[in-house]
Amino acid sequence: MKLLISFCLLFCQIALFAQEEKIFVQLDTEIPMIPVYVTPIQSQESALTATFQEQARQVLLFDLNHNGHTRTLTANETSALLSLKDQASFDSELPFQKLKNDGLLYLIKLKMLGNELSCKVVSVNAQTGTTIDHIMLSGDLSKDRAKIHQLADAIHKLLFGKSGIATSRILYTVKHKIERPKQEAKYISEVFMADYDGYNARQLTSEGTLITHPMFVPALGGKSSNAFLYVSYKIGQPKMYINQLFNKNGTRVSKIRANQVTPSISPNGLFVAFSSDVAGRADIFLQPLPAQGNEMPTARQIFTAKGTANASPTFSPDGKRMAFVSDKDGSPKVYVMQIPGQGTKAKDIKLQLISKRCRENSAPCWSPDGKKLAYCAKTNDVRQIWIYDFETGKERQLTKGHAIKENPTWASDSLHLLFNAKEGQATEIYLINLNQPKAVKITSGAGEKFFPSWEPKQL
Amino acid sequence: MKRFLVQFALSLCVLQLTTSCQRSSDDVWNDTQSAGRHVARGVKTAFGYHGESREINSGDEFDAASGASNPDFVAFDDEAMRVGASDSILQARETPGEAGSSIPGIEAFRDPALDPELAEIFKHVHFDYNSSLVKGQENLTIIVAMSEWLKNHPNVYIFVEGHCDSRGPAAYNLALGANRSNAIRNLMIKEGVVYDRVFTISYGKERPLVEGEGEEIWTANRRGQFKVYEKN
């Protein structure tokens, strides 16, 4: 009888633990992209060189190849396009049936007259074309890139009913090591701002110290953000600062003592959440962002647990829930909670565990549409980017490869992500989207790039 | 009954072997540590041990212990989570380098490793992977020695830096680094160092002592490190 009871206990426990799944291997779930052909620029009376015009076209091609919806064909890919390239004319008739037979859906015609670049988007199925407002180019590609990105977003809006993300800006840090004789090396990182494709990078800070977690402060009234928040070690302990773009010095955000790390701003631009060890361990705090000229508000402790490290809060779009990382159950995992109101007791806070598949989960980021969380997790000993889908309740691995990937951040379209990845000695920023899970590197050069952050939706 | 207990224990061993084959040895050790922590807390509670009393050294600490609100933050009101509970000691009100502070910022603090006498006292304290527990006699001896020296030099302030190795994620490591520096700070305060002379900085994995990979390098980087400032 006793043997039978022992056997039953053993069987039940094995059955229970046998449900633990092995490490998941990513399935390729690429969604077919809509094929588009962009004609060479038909040039008339233009002082802009053929080389510049082709460079401008390449900027447009990059945008169309990385918007998560279209892919551009080369002329050699189909016989119809091959015959077309020799007789390309902005206003001429097209061999629609041939193009349709070759699977082409849209053709984008480009014409340069002087400095004016015109664009017509032709639907092969409908056999009609729509002209998009022309743009004026200066011949300076670094300045003209913004206008070409606007053109790409306008094409996106025409095809899909909403603007693309080609005109959006990103922030990240660039870190350097400074060797010092007979002393510990010094590490310095500064904040850089760039176009979403990594071009036009400009340094925003000159603090000569470590900086982490730069992020735009959402602007009200449909304007682009002109302020950013970051964490700086300039006085010693890491503290949060807000600065206007291209201003010299930032101003403090919180009067809370001790370390202030891994901040996140609410989508409405009114609150900041962060981790601080003011109470003797790394807990999560919430505070209104200070209004200019006003006294700094008081922060409120919103999550703590004995003997734990808690970090990386991220707000839901409605500002009522928060995802964050805690090691309260051993290895750091991602949890979601309702943001507790004033007077809530710590013991009454309920957590929903999000990351169940992998260990060492970190840096969650809530998508602007509220439907997904992106985070990094150790997968077969390599940190990868994972996505949790609130609608299905499932996690899926987005990236693969041996580079160590961290700090995912969403674009305002909830489709694109940036993250930093370390491969060998270099750490760079990569761009990816959920429909095309092959990441593309958008930074290069000296210094290690970390903590990318995307410009939020305009409010 | 004895035979039943033996059979039950054997079945647990088989179970451990069966499930541990699906996980790495690090995973098994981490889970075993977690289970141990939960069991230890349960045993302590069962025997009525809920925390330890300690001397209050300042008005800030009294406010925290009594549950009065602190102007720079509002804490949870739970008895168990109250600031001043055994595993968490409130940080000093003054922040070195802040406007109005009598203590300068980090640039005025020096590395004791550059002074042969201080280097022997302010040695690095090392941690296990993914842990902020101060373990081992060697680490405790360092903390006791530092604390004694600081008690004999009451005009010296100290930054305790918490560092991590390169393997963990950058963001989480900033919190882990904070907990490591607080673990050292807590022990120094328990050794009698006045709490508002000890400050914490978390660097996470942002400032490795040694670059590269491998057990020796990782161990060297998982450290508590110190900077001191002597006020005249």
C-alpha cells in the first residue's frame, strides 16, 4: 500500500513537471511583401547629377524595402520590367497585362525636372496612377533625406491608408572607453539623435560621463517632440534629466535620493516610472513629470518585494498598467500589474507573469497599440528579442542568430522595432519589423551603441 | 513508516533527476537557491522570527521606521514592506554633488586602490552570478575591516559601487548593481558605520574592470568597489 502511494506521488509529480516545455526554436513567419517597382528617375533639365539622383532613389528604395509591407523589385526580376526600363517615361502607357502576369502590383514612376522630384504611384490592377505632391531637392543628400522620407511616408499612406515611419527620429547612446594611465578606465557615453535609418546622426549631449536610457518626451498638440529625458552619472549617482534638443544642460526630473535608473515615460507625457534604491533595494517608483518652473513632484513607491531587484517599467498605452522586470522568483522575469493607486498595500498588488519560456528576461517595451510587449530573453545561451501577444497570450521569438540582442523599442506603428546587438567587439543598433524578421544594421563606426528609443506618436 | 519515508525520498530524487535533465546545471542551481530561500523564510516565520531590531541612528531613519512620509518619496505602508525592514535601509538624505550638498560629487572621491595603505583595506567584494548576497568569510572580513577603518575616520564618506559581469542584460543589471551596493552598505551600517556617510552607485555592467569573457573575468567584474572622500 505504501509502495503504491509512493508510486502515485512519483507519477503525479513527473506528469506535472513533464509539462515544462523545451526552449522554443523560432518558426519563420514572414508575411509576403507587396511587390513594387521604382523606376529610375527620368531626368529633364536638372543640375542634380545622375549620381545624386540615384542616391536619392536608393533612400526611397530603403524606405520601401523596410516598411514592413512592400518590397521593391529590380528590373531584371521580370521580363515585363526588363522591357520597360528601356522605354521608361513618366507619362507613357504601361504594358499592364504583362506587368500583372509578372505579379507586379504597383509601379512608382519618378521624374526630376530641375530640382523638383515628382512621383506617380500606378496601380497595375486598376491601371490608374495617382500623383503625389512633388518635393524640392537641394543636392545635399543629408538635407534631402528628410524630404525623400516624407515622400516614402506619403506613398505608404496612399497604399495602406496610414503614414509610414520613415520620417521618425531615434535616440541612442554611443559609448567610448578612455584608458587612463595607472587608473581605472573611464567610460563615457553621449546621446545621439538620428533618422530612423541611422543617417544624419547628431550628438545631443556633452556630459563627459556615462549616460543611459535616452527617450523623447511626448509633445502635446500634434507637435514633434523637442525634449528628451536621459539618465546621467555626472554627479556620481545616476539621476534623470530632461533637456531640450540641442540645449547645453538638462534639468533634474526627480528629487528622490539615491540611484534613479531604467526610466520610462507614460504615453500621455505626464508621468515617469523608474527604478530606485532609495529604500535600500531596487524598487519601482512613479512620479508626475515636473512642469517647467514648478517644484519637483514627489515620487511614489509602486512595487517592492523583499530581497528583489526590480527594473525597466513600461506603461500600457492607457497608462493604467505597467510591465516591468523582477527577480522575485529567482531569474528576472517580465510581469504586468495594474498601477496601484495611493494607499494600496504592497501585499495586495497582483502580478501577471508574462515571460514563461525563457530565463533572464529584461527590458520590456509596450507597443503603442497596446497589443504586444517586446523584451529580450536568454534563448539557448544567446539573448534574443521576444514578443508577447496579449490577444493570444503567447510568446514568440522574433530574432535569431548569435549576436546578443537587448533593449527593444517600438516605433509608433507597433510594427517596427529597434534594438542593440553585440557581435564580436561591436555593438550597433538594428532595425526590424514583425513582418520581415531579418534585422538590418543602421549604425556603424566608432563607439558602442546602446539603449535605442523611438520618437513616440504625436499626441 | 520508515520504509515509506525512504521510498518517498527516493521518488523525489528520481523526480529531480528527471526534470533537471531538461534544464542546465545553472538553471537547476538557481531554482534550488530559490526554493531554499522560500523554505528558509517559511522556517523562520514558523519559529516566530520576523526580522531583527537595530539601533536608529538619525531622524531620517526614525521617520522611516515610524512610517512617517518622506518628502522626496512616498513608501508603501505595509508593515512587512516598511522602509527600515531588515533587508532594506533607507538611503541618506544628502546626495553628493547635488546643489546645496555639503559633499562634492564623485569627481572629488578617490580610488583607495591608488593608496597602498587603503588598497589593503578597501578590497573588492565579489558576488555570485545573478545574486546580491554577500557570502563567504573573505567578503565579510573585507566589510568588517572597511567598517572599522571608517569608524576610526569619521570625516570620510564612501561610495559603494555595485557592478555586474557582461552576461546579464544591461537594464536589469542596473537594478542588480543597486542591490549589490546596498547589500554591502547594509552590512557596513550594521557594523556601526553611520548610515549617512555611505552612498550607493549602481553601474550595472557599464563599467567592467576587465573586458572580455570567461569565468575569471566575469568573477572580477561581479564586484562591489569603493571610492572615498575625506571632508576637511
